[in-house]
Amino acid sequence: MALLDHWPDRPVAAPCHARGGGLPTGFVSKEVMYRVLIGILILAGSGSACENSPGMCGAWADGDIRIGVLNSCHSKVQTLQVRERPEKYNCTELNFLSLRTLAVVHTIETINNSSFLPGVRLGYYICDTCSDASKAIQSTEHLLAVNGTLPVQCEVLERPNVKAIIGARFSEDSLAVARLLSLYMVPQISTTSSAQTLSDRVRYPAFLRTIPSDVYQTKALANFMKRFHWDWIGVVYGDDDYGKNALQSFLADAEDADICQAFKEALPHYLAHNEIDKRIQEVAETIRSSEAKVVLLILKEELVSKLFKEMIRQNISRTWIASDAWSMSRNISRMDGINRVGDIFGFTFITGPNPGFKEFLQQLTLAPGSVNLFLEEYKQLGKDTDFLTEAVDISITYGERLAVWSIAHALKRLLNCSETDCPGERDFPPWKLLKELKKVNFTMDSQSFYFNASGNFMNGYDLINWQPEESTGQRRFVVVGNYKLTKKEVHIKAPITWSNPNNTVPISMCSAICPPGTAKKLLKTSCCHNCTQCLEGTYSNETNLPNCLPCENGTWSLKGWTSCKPKEDDYWKWDGSHAIVLLTFTALGYLLLFCTLIIFLVFCGKQVMKQAGGNICFVIMAGLALSYTSVILFIGKPNVHICRARQILYALGFSLTVSCILVKALRTFVSFLPFHLRRFRRSYNPSVIITCNTLIQVLICIFWMIFDSPAVETIQSDQSMLIMVQCNEGSGIGFAIMLCYIALLAFICFLLAFKGRKVPQRFNETGHIILSMLVYLFVWVCFTPVYIGKINERYSIQAAAILVSCYGIIFCHFAPKWYMVLCKKKEEISREAYIAKAKNHIIDSTDCDYNPEIPEEPCFCITGSQNTINSIDTGLGSIKLTRKVLHQENDIDNMEFLHQTIRKRPRRKSI
């Protein structure tokens, strides 16, 4: 080749005519000189490395148009590692799977016996590649020069005797042969070589195949793994061109599918490699120690067989994914112990029928003039006639049938065949046949077949499951799905039987599946991750989502949720537990008030009712009823009117109640003032006091509603799906003034009652007033820090405080009167009984020897501060016992004595 570098680019004299070259006679370009030189090299190589006989190929049959076939009939070449000079290849180990090439012979004979190509007989030459690329080149050279020589003539190079070649089996062999055949543009059609690089129309313009490229197979493999969530897998590949190219293609598709490799191991392609057994053991140890439970094997059949033997010996079980090179291997499916290696899946090229081929294998009858040394070698093994039909899977020979029929359809167009004759030139240049092959489009078995722009058939893959047969200990091939190149996804159409006891899908993941509600947080390796819960306002409704999705359209979610929902308004609903409790106690309060009203109406005018305050008690009951009504307004969805009404009702109701109690406390206090302070009694006017105190609260509420009115507020939290709808009392100043005013009235009541606590017990209510006011003050003092702290439950506490305050009034002021009216004897609560009690108390309480004379006639009276009312009304004023006839000079002394006597009663008598 170095000599050619010195040749000028101008035309030079040629030794022969270049037919169809388009150059003038006697001249040839530098390209033609390259071809001449390659022809010389081929001739030299052929003469020294092979025999000059048809036996160079193992099978042949003459014909008008001959088709070459390259197949790895033997598995390996001996002494390949120590080969030093050109010499004959010594191939060993007959490969029964290679006998599928007989499908080419059968299809050719079928066409010859038909009228598809009238007047044209197809011949064939089958040469062995011995699973070696160099031997494949040698066999190709022999096909181009069947007689063992390649004369250095342009006619021979442009019109080789073989017009097309079917093969080779392995991509590495096809890559080497395709380079050589592309020089002469001899069509090459492979039925098994799937390397992606063979689709390169620049480097391999004459290469075609009846299968898709590996680029689709690796996509199918990645899609299949993704379907079962296998993202942590191991890969074992051959170190030949096929294995390396398929690996790179798979890695790219696996990355797109988020599939990572736990390990990648390479095995020598040559079976006679010195360290093949050592590498098998090393790979087996890697598989055993890895956590990956799924292993992809991009290897040829013989290497898989060796690896599985080691797996069976070490009792290692995995899920194996087969490349097309061994996905339908009968030899492996019948290995001893094959059922112990685990599940096996693989993609194979779409298969189909081959009519008559089974009978052909059983009879092995060749056409007259045909020679097949491979069959002779097979027969010497002593196998029966049924062995071959079991060794060769008839369905996978569909590719060979398609390849031959593709050539036949192209020849029919090229030779201008009619129903009776094919008048076209039989000795045509191969490039013309290649041109017709690229245009071919025919239908077989209801399917359309054609070569696309890359020279590939686009017929997809079948998904094969190697299901165990317990009776035979072998595996059978079951089509459980397919992969359509147009849809780009694996379709499972049959149930899959898994080898584990639970018949469940094996798990092979670097990290556990992130369930809905979580997202993946990737680690250093893209397939390894931690699962983190989705934050508030985000969600995930699928497994293994890379990111949580944001909530939309006003919806919300809590941490770890799988969906978003609208937030709900939160308030005291009528059927809620809070509402039921409040309504229960409120109803009980109303019931007590109603019962009190009935008792007071029934016993109206009695001495006990007069002692309780008379008509003032009805006003107290009205105020308590308003307070209970305000509690009801705490229930239900609030609005601005409800927020205002419930505070006003409580403010006015309880102010009215406390004002009435204040009148009672003031009455007792004023009635027992000393004589020199009795001028203050004139200021005692119950109606005016009650009205003025209530009007002050009314003014407070009016100013509150005008300047700082309560309103409705909504409170939301990211950690809650509830929108709290509640009342807001504004800045709180008006609310505080309202409560402080009631507290002030209560405190005044407490002070007045405390000052009058030494009144005789029978005429005293100060203890009840003190207790009720202490209850009120204690409750609302506890409520104040709760309200200031903005605690969410402050409104429930306020409602409870109102109830407790109201119950304190009822039980401290009305309950004792229930007892006296309903439980005491009438004699004990009569007017006379009260006078007697007072008389005895006065006598018992005197600390001196002076005993005033008290007449027996019932002419006693009790003088109040302004009005004289019956003595039974205890606690209404100071008590003065008089006679109807008293000397004027003794009147003042007697009153002074009585007042001092009452004030001097022992402290133990007071509350």
C-alpha cells in the first residue's frame, strides 16, 4: 500500500477494461489501482492459506445465480493463540445450532421447485467462519473466487461469481466481512448480527439484515427492566465488537431509564482463550457477592453455557436477561441443573413459520448435485433423526427464510421475470442486486417486510420467558410479550411464572421504592437514593418520583401526603363534641332558670322569696338567660353579627345580674350602718342603681362596636388542613374594658358583702354573695392570660367561663331558696319563727346583765333604711324591737342597745 502513495493522481494505463467504470479505455484511476492491489493480496492470501477446491466450503450446490452463506458451523479454531504464519484453520466442535443454515438450503430448493423465478436456478455455497473474524474473511475470499483463484482482472472484481452473501452469525464476523464486501458492493444479509454500528451506511453500504439494530434491542432491555423496577443490575459482555457496541448502547438507554450498573464484567470472545476458565470463575464470584439480583448477559451461547455451569456448581440463583445471541438457545435450555439458575428472560427477533422445514430435517434429503460435508460430520456422530429437529428451533429460522425470499424478490425485479421467463442478464454486477434489495417490499404470513434507510427490518422483538419443566428438568421457551419498535414499550400479554416460592417479582434495586407521599433524594449513584417525605404544600401520587409536585388551585397537603385537598373551615359545628357539651350545659342552665322561675312564681309573696330579694330575682334570672344565650352563639360558623351579638349579650346580661347582686349587698350593708352614718341610706335606690350600672355597660359596648368592633378572622397554618374561622375582638381594648367593668361591679359586691358579713346569719346573704363573686373573679382572672396569649382554645375557655359564672350565681343565690322552700317545714320559715329566732339571738348575744323587756304580743317590726317591711325578710336592714307603748325618754336608749346587741354577736355566728 505504501507504493500507491507515490502514484500520481492522474490517470495511468490500465491492464484491462473497466466495465461500467465510466473511464476512457486504457486509463484507470487510483481507486481502480487500489482494487487491483487488493485483488493481488486476496489471491496471495488464498493461495497460501487455503486449498484450491470447492471443499473449502462445507456445502454447495451449483446454479445460474449463486448465493454465498457464512455460518459458524464450528465453535472454535485450534492453535489460534500460537498462530505465526498463514496456514489452514483447524476448526473443531460442531455447533448444532449452526445447522439452522439448512433453512437457507430448504428455502432455495423451495424456490427452485416453484415457478417464482422461471428458468432460473439458484445455487449456494456455505462456508464456515469457525466463530472467528479472520476465518470469516478467508471464507469470504473463497466465495468471491470459488475456483480458488482471483485473477487480477476488473471483471472478476466487479462481477464475482457469488452475487449475494447471507451471514455471518456473529456481529464481529459480519463487521469484518462487511468491510470487504463493501469494496465490491456485494450484498450481505445477516439474520442474527445486530450490532448498531452495522447500520452505518458510509462504512457498510452493502450490509443489510432481517432484524432490527441493537439500538432497539437495548431499548427493549432497558424498558423491560424499568417495567419491573430493576434499577440495580449487573452486566457481563463479550470483549468483541458486538459485546462492546451492545454494552455502550445499553448503558445509554439504561441511563435514560434511571438504571444503574452494580458491575460490568467482560469475558474473552474466543473460547480457546488461555484464561477463559479463570475469568469465568472471577465473574461468578462478582455475581455472587453483588447485591444486584438481575444480570444482563451480552454473550454468545458458548460463553453463557460455561458461565451457567459455574453458577450451577456454586448454586447461585439470579434473574438473567439474555441478549438475542442466546435467548433461544436449545443447548442451554437442556443443561443439567438449568432450573436452579433462576428466572431467564430474553428478547428474540420475531419468529414465524417455515413450512416443510421440519420434514426436511427429518429426511435430510438434498437435491441432486448438492454436497454438504457438515451433514456428513453430523451423521458420523450417530444422532437419530429426531435429534436435529430438537436441536434446531424451527421458529427462529424465520430470518433465513426471509433473507432468501428477499433476494428472490430482488432477482425477480432485476431479471425482469414474467410468469414464464426471466430474460434479464444472469451475470450482473452485485451492486445492481443491492440496489433492488433496498427497494424490496413484500408480504409474507400477513406481514410486510422491507429494509429501512439503515438496511434493517423493523419487525420488533418477542419477549421470551424460559419456563421450567419439572418433569424433564429443562426449560421451554414461552412468548410472554413483545416490543414494537413504533410504540417503544414492552407489552406483557401472558402471565409470567417466577421461580421464587411466592411467585413474586424479584427485587433488584439499590434503594427501596419510595412510596407515594415521598420523593427520591439521590445519592452519589443516580440509582441510589433516600426517600424523603413531601413537605407541606407538595405531594407525590406515584412511586419513585424525583420531586414532589406542588399543590394547585387553592388546595393544600400536609407532610407526606399523596394528594392535595381543599382546606376545611374549622369552627364549632352543631354536631361536634364541643358544641354538644356547651349545648348540654346551656340547656341545663336554662332548665334551672325555668325551675327557679316556677318556684318563685308559686311561692311569690312568701317570706323566703321576700328574703331573697323579691322582684330583683326575676331581673337576675333575665340577665342569666341573656348570658346563656351568648354561649349558644359560640356554636356554628361565625359572622360579624354573631361575633358582636355574643359579646354584647354576655356583657349586658351579666352586668345586669351583677348590678342586682350589688343592690342586695348594698342593702345589707346600708341597713347596718351606725346611727351617725344613716344619712347614706337615702342614696339607696335599687332601680336607679341597676339601671345606671347597666347603662354604663351599654355605653361601653356602643363605643366598642363603633371604634373597635369585633370581626371574623381566619387563621391558617402550613401544618394543618383546617382554616380556623373565629371572632376577633379587634385590638382587645373594648373587650378588656367590658370585662373589667363587670369585674369592678363584682369586686364592689364582694367588698360590700364582706363588710356586712357580721349580720346575724338568719338575716344574712353576704356569704352567698361573697362566694359567687369569688367564683366569678377567679374564673375570669384565669381566662385573662389565656386570652392575652392568643391560645386557640381561648373562645372555648370563654364560653366555659360564662357557664361557670352563671352556675355560680344560680347555686349561690337560688339553690338555698329551693332548699328552704321545698325542704324546710312551714313552721320554720313562718313570720313568727323568724321573730322568735331574732329574739333568741338578741338575748343570747347580750354580753351584759341588762335584759330589755320584750313584750310577748306580736307587735314586732323590722325597720329598713327607708321602708318598714315584715321581719321575715332577713338581712334587709337593721332590726329594732319596740313596744307599742314606750316612753319617749327611753326610745333612743332602747334602739342604741338593740343595735349594739346585734353588732356584738359572737364571731362564730357570722359566715
